[in-house]
Amino acid sequence: MTRRGWWADHTYHKRSCRDQKGQPKDFFGFIGWKKLVPLVKSLEGETQDAFVVGFFTGGRANEILLLQPRMFRVREKTIRVVGMPAFRKVRWKHYEDGYMGYRNFSINRAEPLTDLLVDLVERKKENRPLFDFKYGKLYRLIADIRKEEGENHGPWWVHRLRAERASQLAEDYRASTYMLKEYFKWSRDETPNWYVSLSMRVWEDAYGVKEVALPEEIQQPPSSEPKSIRERLAELEQRYERGELE
């Protein structure tokens, strides 16, 4: 039996976060937790699982389908992802070839919806993929999420989950270009620079205002002035005298 692709029943439209000039096309930055959390909780079964994994890992479709539970190290405050496949593109003249590397990164468990990711990892078999289907079904699961007009919830496609994650990290944690390159294993600065540019947090911090607050689930450490080198050395000396340092 031949399965119909998603575009067989829909007018084709190539989804892209930005156009050739670098201007936003189908994506305008992180939609925010207040919209994302209710949306994800309204999803069910494989659709919810695919969405959560796609968002938190920020993986491409073919990378997501290779994930296994053993790659997730659930800790008290973080979820470490170790050895996640990462496909890159090598371009030389008109020749293009994909090759695989690996990503290692950490997810903050204080973020909303991480309990869904932990639940998925724990109920899957250790040495089997998280998902037992192929690219076509993964694409349909995400693309079939209902579009809510006027709320910027849709349309959805797999690569948009990657874009949402990159923008969220820049928005909530002031992630720099270097940090995003490490998280997603991008080889160039252009893409992470673009996601950083979508965040307004750097200006709000400069103005001393907090228009965009993190959700209550994310507890931020109390702010404090950075300590001088002399203060840090004094602390180290005290810890050494107490026998806390070898």
C-alpha cells in the first residue's frame, strides 16, 4: 500500500524561515511559552511526542528519527543529550554531499514541557529509536497541527521547531552566536547571527525593563554584581583553609 504524502492533498508551498535577503518569511521569532505550552498540551500521542523532541533537540527531521533513549541522560536539573547525529552540508561548486557528525548539549529541566520529554525517554526501549516511522509520517504529524489564525501558531513544519528552539535560547538565555553554533553544530555564523538578531532581550536589558518575562516555571538565580578577582581569590583561600579544596 502506497502512502500519500502531505503535499498530495495540499497546495505546495516551500516553507522557509527567511528569504534570500535574510528577511523573515514564514517565521518571526519565538512565539513564547504562553502560546507554546497550551498548544503542546492540546496535542496527543505521536504528534505531541514528535513536537516535544523536535523542539527541545532542535534536530532536523532525519536527525530526530535516529534518536534513541540511551542518548538522553536525565539528571536532577538538566537533560544531557550525548551523541545526537548531526547532518551537515558540504558545498563545493555544484557538488553537495551530506555527512554526519554528533551533537552534545544540555536541556534545562526547569523549562516547561520537559516532563513530557522525560516521560517519552523513560517509556521507550533503550536500544531502539524513539520513533518507529519514517520522514513522511513525521512531516505529516507536524504539518497537520491545526493553524490558529491571528495567533501565529501555524503553519507548522519540522524545521520550524528548530527555529523556535534557536530563537527561544536567544530570547530566554541571551544565547550568543557561539553558544547557538555549539548547540546546533552550525559551521557558519550567518544562521545563528540571524536568530540572535530576532531577540529583543538585549535591548530590554540595556533599557532596564522586563517586557518579556520568563515563565514562572523557570527560576532565575538572584542577580548580583560580578565579583572582583581579589574577592574570588579570598573565597578560594577560605575554602582551601576549610579543606574544601585539594
